[in-house]
Amino acid sequence: MKRSKTSKAWMREHLNDPYVLKANAEGYRARAAYKLMEIDERDRLLKQGAVVVDLGAAPGSWSQVAVQRCGGSGKVFALDLLPMEPINGVTFLQGDFTEEPVLNALETELDGAPVDLVFSDMAPNLSGVGAVDQARSIHLCELALDFAASHLKPGGRFLVKVFQGEGFMAFRQEMEEVFSSVQVRKPKASRDRSAEVYLLGSGLRQR
């Protein structure tokens, strides 16, 4: 009964959320689009001609923003375990980005193009056990960081959603070993009560 009431309250809030209404009106697949837009307006991540990789892309709102802002000369590659409806100008690969066949397929699509930006808005499937969910979330962040470190060009940038809690500071320190600058971003479209923040790594260090 309690869960049912909570679910109904969440759905009511979700349907009345101004960012959800705005996304529906403007053709974005999720309210998360506005989180990326706000960070991009502050930090100039998405530039004309940029090569971008979107990890955990489905349903595709971040890829929608990326392809709009990188122009016809840019390239956007989206990867996810889940299927995703096509987006004009986005190359989608379905599969686990940590597995060799998927990485090989991405390498083929990149065709030697250096990657300017990797971003990840991934979150794990929630078990309801806070410690377990936090550990899974941090693990996804670490996998995304490994991918970014391997694929970004020198000086490239990495934006990743991280939930504050156990392991957050250790992960931030890992990022600081990889990037010359790591900054915290909390866009307005991120709900106040949510523990999520975004870490932006700039200036990939030479390995």
C-alpha cells in the first residue's frame, strides 16, 4: 500500500513537472535534455564539428541535444544495452560498451576520428537497497571513466552523472588523476532532493 501511494505521488509529480511538460512540447524524449543544455550553456561542451559519444543513451534525449548543437559536420555515437528509436544524425550501437565486439563496432564507425567529448547519464536498475544501488552506480561511473580515458583525444572532456554517497569522493579522485580539472555541476533540471550531480572532467591528461 505504501509503495502504491508513493508511486502515485511520483507519477502525479512527474506528469506536472515543468521540464517534463516542456520536453513533451519541444519534442525531447526525456526531461534530462535540459540538464545537458544547461551544463552546455555554462561549459561549452558541444561545439560545431565535435565528435561525441553518449554512453547509456536510451531513450536518447542527450543525443538529440548533441546532434542539434554539433551541426552537420559533427558526429554523435550513442550506445546502450536497450534499443533506442533512431535519431537523424546519430549512429546507434546496441550492446554493452565494455565488451570487445561493441567496442570494435564503435572503432569501425569512428574510422579514426578523435573523440572530443564522452558523456554518461547512466543509472543502474534500482534494487531498493541503498548501499547496493550506490555501489552499482559508482561501478557504472568507473566503467564510463575507463572508456573515456581510452577514447578521448588529449584535452578531451567527460561528463558523468554521479550519485553522492559512499564512493563519491573516491571516484572524484579517480577522475582527478585522469583530467586536469574536475568540477561539480547541479543543473536546475535536476530535482533538488535528488542526490545526483554531474562531474565534468576537462583536459584529458596524456597517459
